[in-house]
Amino acid sequence: MRGDSRVERGPDAETAQAVLQNDFKRQWAVIGPAVRRAVERVGASGWYILGQEVEAFETTLANAWQVAYAVGTANGMDAIEVGLRCLKLRPGEKVLTTSLSAFATSLAIIRAGGQPVFVDVDECGLIDLGQCHDILSRDRSIRVFVPVHLYGFPLDLIELRKLRDEFGLRMVEDCAQAIGAKWHDIAVGTIGQVAATSFYPTKNLGALGDGGALLTNDEAIRDQARCLRNYGQSSLYHHTEAGLNSRLDELHAAILRDALLPHLVAWIEARREVAQAYRSRIVNPLLRLPVLPDTANAAWHLFPVQVASHQRDQFRDCLIAQNIRTGIHYPRIIPDQAAMAELAHEVAFEPDRARRIALSEISLPIHPFLTEREIEKVVDACNRWQP
């Protein structure tokens, strides 16, 4: 185990407990004392909204991400919406994005006034940058892009930069699942003018509730984002824009800075160790494991495997019978969601790969507190499974 960032567990406890996708009780054993101190400090301060704690966390987060500015928001979806508004998205303007992601990605585009334009994904589930180049070349009305670093896998940031420069793109990178991921030595969230991330509890940097942040190197974007998140106020009760109520609370900011962010590097490294164990030891030919290029240093928010669609439920039931919890990310692609039938959007390329992944993907447990015995239990269950 690494320092105090992971929790030692006895063999009896491991046998009795389920292997969870996320283990917040084990996390609490590590962070509990720091959380209590942060709560006491904020409570005693008498200041609970947009004060010194938010400012201190924004500075610490920006330094950790190696960008100039961070602006806390109520959640990751709002961070995308605010980012698009800061990039002057026009009503009805087309926004290129992926078919396979959490619905929040597209919902943020729609709430900001944009019209999503969907393309397919590659075999890893990431937006197909070749298709992006094709549609950007053919449709000059598309100059806004929201790429998603899904599962914690970084997109090819060199190619992303080329797209940005060739087509003059305004870009918000959705890094909700990918804090800490890099392509070569380039961090996700540093190619677009704006990056957005989420502090939903299951994320690699997850709060004890909702939260998010916008990141940028542009001071003007920072200032407008601060205005937009707080009702569009430029100063108290002076509203220069129609903004949102999307503030990161002082309490969440204090807990994130004191109790969670100090463990982030070690916890991501622990996730990488789990992912490496799965990739090297799961050998069942019926399961397709993620294959990433050597240049991709993933943050492993999720560990997605694929199985024949008609066998997915059977495989999942097999794991549940052995007290191993799994997830599906995501069972239906965004253009096929019922809500999209009423909303303006385009499908530039038929999302065949995205649909196949949606029908075949299962997420295995991956978090920093998995023990060696639990990892081996998952590996053994995967290798033994037969339909």
C-alpha cells in the first residue's frame, strides 16, 4: 500500500464485502480527519458562499493542472455551459461533439444555445478525430467543438491541436473523467481555450457532493465565467448578463483542497496499477480489454471491457453472483436518447461503433482502495467466465 492514501484491509473483511466500483467508506477512513477539520474551519468562519476557501481551491487546482485560472462551479455540466457562453456561442450555432458520453455533455451544449453535431467514436470509445476533420472541412458553419476524454482516456492531443489551429476552433474540452490524463507529456484540458471538469463523488477528484470547475489560461474568460456563475453579476446586484446560479460552495472547496486534492496523484497512480493488473492478467478471449497507444497515459476513471452484446447480461450476472459490482457506460448513445427527438441536432456520421460499444460495454471495479485479493478475484472471475 502507498503511504496513507490507501487503506489496509484484513482478509476476513475482503471476503465478506462486495468488490465495489467505488468504495467511499474506505475513502472516508483516509480523508475523514481532514474533512472534519475543513468543516470546522468553514463553519467557524461564518462565510459559506464564494469566499476565501473557493479562491484558495481555485488557485491550488489551477497550479496542479498547470493552467493560469480555475473557476469553481456547481457541477461539471455547468462548467461546460459557462465555457461555451464565454466562447460566445451564438443561438443555434452548431457544436461538434461525440455520440458516446454522459448526456450532460450534450445537455450543456443545448442549454448554452447550441445545436449538437454528432460523429462516431473510435475503438476506444473516443470521438473519431478523422471524422471530425472530414465534417469540419465540409461544413464551415461548424467552428465550436466539445471533445470528451471519455473513461479517463486522453484523446490524441497533438491531432486535437492541429484541428483547433487548422479550423480556428473555439473549444471546450470535457475533462470530467480525465483529470490527470496526458498524451505524451501534454495534459488534457490544455488544448482548448476552456476545459471543464466535474467533482461528482465518483470522479477521480470527487467531492462529498456535486461540484465542478472551468479551467483556462485566458483572464477575460476567467472574469466572464465568474460573472456568469453568480447570476451574471459584475458586482453585487449589478447584472450585466443573464447568468446561472452555479457556485462551488465554500465547504466543498475546503474539503476538496484539504482532504482530496493532496491524494490525487497517488490515487490516480493506484488506478493505473489496477488497470495494468487487469490488462496483463485478464486473458479470456471473450472479453475485449482497452488497447491504448503508449503515448496515452490514462487516468483510468473507468475500466471498460467489451463482450458480445447478447452475452453482456450473462457476464454481468456472473460477476454479481460472485459479489463483484459493475456498471455500464453508457447503455444508450446520446443521439438515440428520447430527449433528443425534441431537440435540434445533426448526425454527421452514423454512430455505428458508438452503438456497438453501448450494447457491449461493462465497467469493472477500479478505484484506489482495491486490495490485491480483490483485484485477483475480479481477474479470476473474468478468466473463468464462459457463456
